[in-house]
Amino acid sequence: MELERIGRLAQRIKDNIKQVIVGKDHVIDQLLISLIASGHVLLEDVPGTGKTLLAKSLAKSLDCSFKRVQFTPDLLPSDLSGINFYNQKTGEFEFRPGPIFTNILLGDEINRATPRTQSSLLECMEEGQVTVDGETRQLDRPFMVIATQNPVETQGTFPLPEAQLDRFLIKVDMGYPSTEEGIEILRRFKETNPLADIRPVASQDEIIEAQQNYSKVYVSQDILRYIVKIVEMTRQHSEVVLGVSPRGSQALLKAAQVYAIMRGRDFVSPDDVKDIIKPVLGHRIILRNVMGKREGQLETIIEQILKLVEVPAEDIPLEQEGEL
């Protein structure tokens, strides 16, 4: 698949989602970046901002299987992965797959599940496989977890551990709509739910092909060094307890490559890295003082790091110069 076709595919899906979601172009872009880069997304914001609606809109835009799981404290790992049960008719044990065996898995309010259940997602999110009773089963591609959580709720919730957060390529904050967007939401949903009317605009094979080819985007040595220097600075900052891991630097590179395609280029520029850095690295940085001011403090730290790291000159290869 040519990079230009990947860009058109992303735009087609985005236009379809926008039939339901009002505004939020940057949020939709981040969701598509994660999809094409074979990553997973954590949608976090207060209740009622459209997290579940956005996830369902993406799922309905793809001709792929979709399942939704409401996470609760009594949800067991086997409720996700499936179980081996004894079939009295055949006299043998048979495997009954759980909702993890799908293409798009929506985990609603993931922080309401216990750490034991949360940890059952680690293998499938990282390796695309599930092990039940010692037998490993591969998941179909594409496989994407879209998890939601409400940050304002604490009673009956279990915050995601760092290892779980690190499995998400991107963490998306929805945010409240503007006045005009709020009016448009009321108008659009006044009589019917537009989610019921959208149809798939991308096939499973197209998504897989895009996931296999986005990495062809050119990345210069200077950009690689720029990414590594940024990641190293997160580990050295005085207000940071735990900086970004090598997995985080790989995630930043992948996201920047897809973002470059969506902006009509076949090479990564420093601006691509800057624009995507907070949703990719923000949830991977553990601060010393997190009471009440995490978001504002995190923004400041990222801005400080970007100012300290020297920005490389754009290295545009002659044979790739120009837009897609």
C-alpha cells in the first residue's frame, strides 16, 4: 500500500466518524494514529464527554468485529479471555472464547476492574495473543483495545499501574465542547442518534495493509536522535520520578510516522514529534507531586524539555521531497 493511500484511508474514516462526533478533530486524529500504528488507546475524561460514543463510531466505521465489556470489580480474567468447559455431550473439554477475541475491544471504565483483571490485558495488548490453561492462542488482526476511564471517580476504582499505562500507545483527553459545538451536538442528536446510520468505510484487509506499510515513512538519523534526547530528558528532570521507557520512544516514533502521513508527507519532521509528544508520552511520565495539578505540571515539564533539546534541521531526501 502506498503511503498516499494510507492518508486517504485515514481521512475517509475520519470523515465518517465526524458524522457522529462534533469537532474533536485532534482527538479523532490521535485515535486513527493508534489504529494504524497497531497501538491501543486510553480515553480519559469526565463522564458524558463522548468517550464511548467516539469508540463506537470508530468501530462502526471499520468492517471488523467489535465487542464491548463493562469493567466492574467482580469481572474476572476468564470473563475476558474465555474458559475451557466440559462438554457433557462430547465428553471433552472445549474452549469458549471471551470478548478479547475480536478486532476492536471497548473496555468501558477499565479502572473499575481489579488489578488481577486489568493485568489479564497485558499479554494481549503487547503480544497479540492470549494464554488460557497453558495454551496460547493468537488474536486476529487488527487488534485494538480502546479503554475509557473517568478521572474524577475514586470510590470503587483501581488506578491503572505504570506497566498497564505503558501498553497504551496514546492517552486521549476528550475535553468539553465549545459553545458552538455544544449547540451542534444538541441539534444533531435532537431527534435521532446518528451513530445508528453510519456504515463501514474501511475493510479489515485495508487496515492490516496500512499497519504493515506506514513504517516506510522516512525518518532521518537526526530525528531518531531528537526522539531519544527527549526521552532521556524525561528521566533526568527533577520533578519526574519515572521517565519514559524505550517502549515509549518506539511509540513516539510510530505515532510521528503515521502523523506525517496524515499531514500529507512521507518523511517525519520535528514538528510531527512535537505535536504528538503529549498524548504519547504524557501518561508514561510519573511526577513527584501529582496532587491536583498533574495536567498543568506535566504540560510545563514537556515544554521545558522541548526547549532544552536542540531541534534538528529538517532532513528532506531529494527523492522524497514534496507532499504525497
